[in-house]
Amino acid sequence: MIQAALYNYYKNSDTKDLELLICEDAKEAEELKAVAEFFNQDVLIFPDFRPTYGDDLRSYKEELHELLADLRSYYSAKKKPLVISPLKTLLFPLPKAEILKSTNLEFGAEIDLSSFKEQMLHWGYTFVDMVQVEGEISHRGDIIDIFVPATKNPYRISLFDTEIEQIKAFDLDTQRTIGDELDSIEISAAFFALDKEQFEALNKKIESSAFDALSRDIASLGFWHLDELAENFLEGKKALLAHKMDNALIDAYAINNPQIPREQFALDILPESDSVRELVVANAEQLIKVHKDKKITIIAANKATIKQAGIYDTTNINVVEAPYILNIISDDELVISLNKPDKKRRRRKSSILLDDLKAGDYVVHEDYGVGIFEKIEQAEILGGVKDFIVIKYVGDDKILLPVENLDYIDRYIAGGGSVPVLDRLGKGSFGKLKAKVRKRLLEIAGQIVNTAAARALIEAPKINISKKELEAFQKLSGFDYTEDQKQAVDEILREMASGHIMDRLLSGDVGFGKTEIALNTIYAAYKSGFQSAFIVPTTLLSAQHFRSLDERFSELGIRYAKLDRFVSTKEKNAIIKGLASGEIDCVVGTHTLFGLEFKNLGVVIIDEEHKFGVKQKEKIKELYHNVHLLSMSATPIPRSLNQALSSIKTMSQLLTAPSERQGVRTFVKEYDEKLIKEVILRELRRGGQVFYVHNSIDHMPIKEGELKALLPDLRILMLHSKISAVQTEKELLKFEAGEYDLMIATSIIESGIHMPRVNTIIVDGADRFGIADLHQLRGRVGRGNVEGFAYFIVQNKEALTDEAKKRLLALESNSFLGSGSVLAHHDLEIRGGGNLVGDAQSGHIKNIGYSLYLRMLEDAIKELSNTKESERIKVDIKLTISAYISDEVVKEDRLRLDIYRRLSQCEEAVEIYEIEEEVIDRFGELDTPTKQFFELMVIKLLALEKKVKSITNYGQNITFTYLNDSKETIKSDSRDDDDIIKATLYYLRNNKPKVL
């Protein structure tokens, strides 16, 4: 009722001198802001910043940046706005105006680079080689990139000597500049605008700080040590509480250890009034008719919204065009809003460095097999300098791969993190292995293609549902569907109505609403008079899905049942009879459903399809060969494979998280019993449960003992692979029902299980996991609408390798979906592709890695469905020219490697020129070898097109050899690199190949 209370205050109170209004969370703050804006007040909302005193603030980076930006605009405002702040944001002293200054950079101005860089260091910017997150700055040659916190895009400043020549914004994903040139930009501090003395003093305090952080610096702990540079924001302001907040205060003072005395919050509460009430608007038109005597105000984002609501006559109605939501009724007034709540949309953002190849990574070369990537090396060959990738095989044999052929290698990824066996060079053994795999893949592809061809001929049940009925059913869910969900439902229903058989795969993360889509499908089948079967791999899932059916269908007259191990024989027989006679419309269950008699089956839905064995999957296809099939999976599938399969299986994807889903705060900590105890208690206090991941089975009982010693009353469940499946399942059901507080497990139990109550995960020995695994583990919590916490525990911070430290810091700063998720996504996709084929158990993948396996599978499917291109031809270019991306232009190996990789994947010359343009935009002018490398890549593509298999030169004579071994030689104007390139390009572009 807080909106009504504030409305009442502005409407009826004599003094309107309120300066600070304190509420509970961000959602309340938004609601209150709507009221203040309705009364034309200037409003500023503080973010919901809720750390515990001394926390490592990297995990709260976004909120902290937002808070500093808000304070900055508050201090600089002539007329102070009303501040609406969540309680937890005010528990600590906030920085004073003097350390929130900013500076301007103008076009054409002189800049003293070294003092500017020093100032940025004091202001809390981190120097990096490529700017990716707020508060980073990068300087290379004449270019400075800087990402000022709380701005939409980072800026790129180009210098001419010491003068600012150009300022533009650029896009993080592509690293390309966008928009027009800017005349000037305001640069505020990444954290605090300190001078040299203040900076050094603050750093001293941080170094001797009692608080723990993975990397002790201003970003992680600076805020806690501002001392005299910060003040209590409540001081001297007329403040009120939006409603009674005793519980929130008890919670805050128990958990967050505030530094502002409790009595400061002994404030008055906004008075409520019985005459002003909030109301829920179901039908605006109706409401206006009923209350036509009152003064009516309609709030709508634009005129069209009003018409959509069926209100055409707005005479005598006050119309406010604004985006907020406010619905109030009082004795003489009615205020209604036609706006829908705005969804926060967070799509995956991918960073370009997706497949960071690091020295020591395993790679698969498509001709030589598995080796270890060592480095990029420059070598002089035939008088020209080039870059090569060095790959090491058994017995220290190495190959040098020219960078223009980077597309021959791929990262080695296999299931379960198994370490691959290196191949031997020169034995041809890898070739034989590939031939074996190919034979097996052609069999698999053959089955896939034949099944699909057979199914295409069968007449399928036609399932239709009217739009009205469907919308009514969706309304009952009580939440708004995401765009992805709407689209998936439409795609499924369109396909089921077509008369052709549907075989569709729906992929989407746990908690993204796949079950809701299954329910839509079942409902549509029921409305068209068909039965449906919902098959799941475990009884736990069948219990969860049955609960969903129960929630949504109990009022609708649909008869549904559950079949699994826990159903008594008597019930089981009744259900089997009911399915055969058509008395039951929908059944959910495990493989007990195989081979039952249905009266009129229309659709089969399979959840977590890859958990079924190959034989079971075939069985499902045979049993239900003439009904629609929808498979659901939480692992994504690679796009290329999806295209190859598109003639056989159709796909829908859910990529958007539901709007109420919160992120996961990530902390990296050293092992400390006090900390573990605190973390577990913090979760139990809010009624949740904890996952504890511990990697060694033998050690687990010891770990359990340690936890018991810390917290004797803790109810602990221990699960690992040596416990039988039946037992595991029973225990998991108990855990899900809340009979245990904490589960210790090796790696994460079942990916498909939705456990909204588990919102803290502790990972022991986090430095031993890959980034993709850590990201996946972290994704197990924070599934519902409460915030999740992930603690990555390391034994000894000092002993971490730089690699591990970097990896953990990256996870800590990207509390939600940073580049880690993309990497995890990539690994997962590739694994998902292997599972899809149902051959994941085979040793083949282990021998050649997933990526090559999938590439070969795609070829096999294309070959059998006659869409195959001819064998990929390779061209050997041996020209005496120097061509490489110079480290003068691109200093960082990983960025160079990335550009090489993207160039090697180009298929058209124009793509190469696009990348060249991008490199000039990101790194400044190119030098000669770099320009020549781009030309060399163009030569490679043109040669492939013209079926040339090698190009060599001897002095001025350039020889082209074609695939059929005919040759042609031309002469260049001189021996210079540029003349040789010119002549080669001219020949390839203009000559009709003489012989083919």
C-alpha cells in the first residue's frame, strides 16, 4: 500500500518537505517513483546495494557504480531531488561530494598523456589490453579506450601527437566505433576522484585491511576505508520510512553489520489513509463507467495504448502520457495506468575472445590429430617473414601451421574433462582413426536420415486450438511469457496443426520456462481430443512435473496421472486401463510408460532427452512413430549442427531469463571455517538450502565431519556416484522437500532439476575447475526470485597460478552473464551436439574431440541428404613475401590469434576487407606486413575459387599449379613484395583458368 500512502502525502499533507524516502527494495523504489513523478517531483532512485560490511565489492560492481553516479547527480543538482532509497543502501557512510568530481575531454584540446594516465589510475580505472567492462581503460599507440561507469558505451579517443583528434563511442561486442564524432565527453572516476595523496593513503589502508578479498584494491575494498571522505547520507535530511520496516531492519542489523547506528532509522512512517487505496485494474473501460462521477486520470505511454484498452472517448478524462504504473482510487478520484510492467531483458553478450587459445591447451588438427598448442612464432621462409602456430605432438615432434590455415585446428573438448592422448606424427595413425569414425558416422547419419524420411510420409494427428482459448490458458499461469516462450508455443502449435509429424527440440536453461511450453502443448492436444504422454528420465522429475500439471490443470477438467516406481500396483493398473479407454487425458512418468496402450495419443513430450540411452530413444521413436514428438533439453545445441539437422528435426530455443530472476553474487575466498559457517547460516536464515561441491569421494566423509563440528544441528545429505541410483533418488526427493539443509556432492547433481530453494553454492578447491564448469555450477543457484550466492573457495590465495587467479577474478566481476557464460555456452553446445546423436558414450569422441566429431557428422548428414559441398580443398601458398599481423599493430597474442582465427574462417574476399577495416578502427594505421597479410588471405580465397592447389615464386616468376596438375607461370614487375602481390591478385582476378 506504499503507493497509496505517498499519494496521500502529496495530496493531503500541509508540508511537502520530504527529502529522503526509505523503502525495502528496488521494486518498491520504482513504485514510489511513479507517485512522485505523478506529482511532478524531481526524483532520484538509489540502487539496491546490499553488501555486508567488509564484503569484496567486485561482486557488487554494478550497483556500486550506479550508486556513485546517482550521488554525483544529486550533489551537482541545483534544486535537490527527492531521493528514494532501499534501506540497505543507506547502512554505510556514502562518499562525499568532493571525491565525486569529473573532468571533461574536448575535441582539439591538448592532453598530457602521462598525467592523464596517472589521474585515471588514481580515479580507480584498471589498465587492460581490451576494454570489456566499466571502469577499464586501454592505451595503445595513438588510441585511448575508456569505459566510464554508468555510461551506455565506452569511448575511443584518437590522438594526433598530444592533441585530441577524434572522440567516438564504440561497441563492446564488435569493438568497432559507432555513431557520430563527439565534441566532448565527461569522464567521472571509476570509483573515487582522489588526488595522489588521498590515493596513496587509501591504498595503505586497504593493504593493511582486516577484510579479505581475492585482489585487494580500491575496487574490492576502497569503499570500506573512505573514513573522513564519507558521511551518513541521512544526516540533516527530512526522511521518512515508506512503511513499517522492523523485519527488514532486524535482518539488516543481523546480517549486514551496518556502520550507521540503528537509532538513525527510528523515523516516522508515511501516514496511510483509509480513503486512498490502490487497486488492481482488470478492465479499465468498465472501471471508468462505474466511477464516471469521479475525477478520472489515465496514465499511458502513448495515445495508442489508450485505444488498445478500448477507451476511445477521453473527454472529461485527464490523460497523462508517461511510462510508469500507478492505480489509485479515493473518494473523489480515480487514477489508472494502462502500462504493462517493463521487462528487464538480458540476452547473452558474447565477448569476441570466445575460443581463447592459451599456451598448453589441447587442440585437434584435422590431419594430424591431438597436439598441444605452444605459441605463435615468427619464422623466415623463402626470404619472407610469416607467423606460424607451433603444435607439439608425441616425443616433442612439432608442426608449424601457417596462421592463414588456423581453421584446420579446433580446441579439444571431450566429455567429463578426460585428458586426451597425444597423437604421433608420421605414422598415419590419425588418418586411419578418422576413417573408422567416418564409417560409424555414416551409419548414424543413415539412421537419422531414414527415420526422418519414413516419418515424413505418415499422416499425423491435426492438433488445433483457438487463439482465444490459448490466451485464456496462458493468463492463468499468473506471469507474462517471455518473447521466446511465445514464439516457441506458436512454432509448436503451427507444426502440430500442419498434418505433418512434428519432431522438435526445445532447448533452454533450467528455470527458463520449458515446462510451461509443455503444458501449452498438452492443453492444445486435450482441446483437440487427443491424449498426451510426458516422459522423463527420473522419478524426481516426474514428481516435479506432476506438481506443475496439478497446479495448472486441476481447475480445467483435464484428467491427468503419474506413473513411476512410487505408484502402487493397484493405482498403476487403474491408470493403464484409463489410458486405454481414454478416461485419462495426460500421463507423466518414467520409462514405465513405454509400450502402454493409448486410446488416442496425439503428442509425446520427452524431457532431458539425452539422459535416455540410445536403445530407449529408438524405442520411443518406434512406439510412437505416428504422433508428434517434442524433446526438451537444458543443454544448448550448436547452431551449425542444428542447420545440418534442420531438414530432420526442427528447433526452438529459450534464451531469455524470466524477468523476476535475479543474478548470482560471486565471491572468491580463502578457506576459513568462520566464513563457511557464516555463509551457511546466512542462507538458512532466509529459509534456503545449500549445495557444497567437493571433488573427492574419499574425502567427503571427512568434510561432512568438519561441517558437523562447525554446525552440530546441520542436516547434511551426502551424494556421490557410489551411492545407488534408487537411493540417490529417494534422498533427492527428501532434500527437495526440505528435510535436509545442505547437500555435499561431487559435481553437481542432475542438471535438469529445478530446486528454487537452493540459493547458495560453495565450491571447494575452485581453482581446480575450468571456467565453464564454474559458470555452470554457479548457474545452479539463484533460480527463483531470490538472489543467489556462489562462494568459490581456494586453499591458499598466494599459491594460485596467474591463470587461475585471472579466471576467478573474471567470474567474480561478471556476476551475471559475462564472457564466462559464453565460453560455458560454447563448451556446452559442443557437448550437447554429441549427446544429440546419442553416441556420446563412444570412445570416438574421446579420440578426436567433440568439435572435429561434429564437423564430420555434419558432412555425413549433408552427404546423405545430398546437400554436400565437394571435399574442402587446400591451397599451398609459398610466396617470398613478409605477411603477418605485426605485434607493433596488435600487441597482445590473444587478440592477434583471434583475428587470425576469424580471417581463416572467411569465405568471401569482402569479409576479409571488413575485418581489415575493423582492425584499422580498433588499432590505428596498419604497417606493411599487416597489410600484406590481408592481401595474402584474399589470394588464398581466390585461389580456392579458381581451383589452384599451389602458388610459388622464384624471383619475379610466379607459378600457379591447378588441381589437375597443369601449371601456368607469369612474371611480376619486380621482386618486391608489393609487386608480387599485385601480379598474383591481378592474375587470379582476371585470368580465365586455361585448363580445368
